Amino acid sequence: MPTPGAASGWRIVLLTVAPAVAHDFTLALRAQGHDVVALVVPAGVRGLRPLDREGWAELGRLFEAAPPSVDVLLVSERAHLMPRLTELRPDFVLCFFFPWRLPPEVLALPPLGAVNVHPSLLPRYRGPCPLGWALREDARELGLTFHRMDTSFDTGPVLAQELFPIQDEDPEEVVFEKLMLASRRLLPGVVERVARGDVGERQAEEDATFAPFFEASYRNVDWRDDARAVHLKVRACRFAGWREGRGDARARLEGRWVRVQCTRAWRGEDPHARPGTLLARQGDELLVQCGDRPLWVVSHTVEDA
């Protein structure tokens, strides 16, 4: 069993639903001399729904992303988490994009503790929807925090943090890659602090804000809103958490409901058409009039298709 100050050779269990985390963190931890003995994935939860076609596809991407010799364990319910982790005998547990709160007995299991990666500059945006709320509030920078886990969500002592800029029209994959780049930069230093037995810095409770699940009604686009508000809504919904599951922004276009995944600003003159009017097509892109000016709908799907 490792002791504080041990620099290498840990048995690490990684808890995530993100293929990039499974791949990148495993390789980075191995480079520091550690062994990721298992990837633990929750079944049937928001963000990973293995009982439908999309969920099985996501699960398949996780299996493909896990480097060789890493077991991928699908845990069907929270009550099974402690027995599975006990069998794995982890020295250290690392979570990133894992939707379950870890019970006290799980947190006490690894001798080197449990660390979570939260996509905000804690204590701001604690909770299940930090990226969604940051983008909804028109953030020009996003944050990332590695923190020790305790029995509450996102409240434990901080081990490392970073802010990074985003551009207004960064698509989902670019925002996520910037997030992963920041996490890869911070991870080695976090492991070193854990090895020294560093407890981290207390969060300033007076600065805490909460990022709850989005309300269902927020998804609906009103073309009478200004183009900036519609753009922020579409982008925020791609990163949002919803009690009923995942969901893109949705809008009425030419008499049909569509799911809108990406938009970008219109650079020309405003033709002053009625909001919701389809002004032009450019390949798959649609130019739609909003309350103040047009907006390009870059990608969308028909909701009932």
C-alpha cells in the first residue's frame, strides 16, 4: 500500500463517461509511473444511455478509447460501486465527467484519496451543469478545477485550477478539446501534490455559486429574441444538464420542429424580415431572421426524423 510521499506505482481507478478522459488520462498517468487498473462507467444515466442506440454508441466509444490492458467496468447502480471498487483495491480514485456522488465509504477506500475534475473555477458553478451555465451567461473564459472530494458536490479543497479563453464561435468539439488540454496540463502537478500528502486549499464559501440542471423550457428558441441570445442558448444547450436527459435547443423552422446544434453570426446587413423567416440556404446551413438581425443555423436535425 502506498504512503503519502510515494511517487509512483499507484493502482488508480478512473471514473468517467468521456472517451477522451479515458484515453488521455490513462496515458498521462502511465507516463508518471502509475497503473490505471480499471475504468468505471455508470450505466443508464444522463450523458450515457446504454439501453438506446445513442447510448450504446457512446459506450462503444469508451471501450475503443480505453488503452489496452485497462478493464472497462459497467456499474448498473450506485449500490454496486463500493463492492466493485473494493475488489479493485485502488490506491487513488480520479473522477472526471462522472455523474454520481461518491458515498463516504467509497471516499474512504483509497488510501491516497479521491480527486474530482470539475469544469469551472470553483467555487463558482458548483453542481451538475457548470459549462452550460458559464456559456449561458456569455463567459469569455472557462475554468477547470482539480479538487479533493468530500461528501458534498464540488466543495472539497482545491489542488489545481486554470482559466482558458474561448472564442465566441468555438464549436462543441473545440471547447471540449481546450478543456482537455487544460486538464492534461494540470494533471502531473496534481499527482505530485497528492504524492506529498498535500490536502489542498479550502474553497471560499462566500464566493460559491450553483449551476443546477437547466429548466426544460430553456431549450425552446424564440426567433423574436435577438440573435446573440439565440446563439448563446444553442451553445449552452450543447453542454447543459437536464433532469430528463440530454437535449439540444429546439426551434420551429418552416413549420417543423428542429434540433439546433450550432449557430454563427451573420456579417451582412439586416434585411428586417419577420422573425423566424428563412432567408437563405448555403449547403446545409440556414440563414434565419431573429428579432434584431439574421443568424446562421450551421447544423440542425429534424426532431421527428
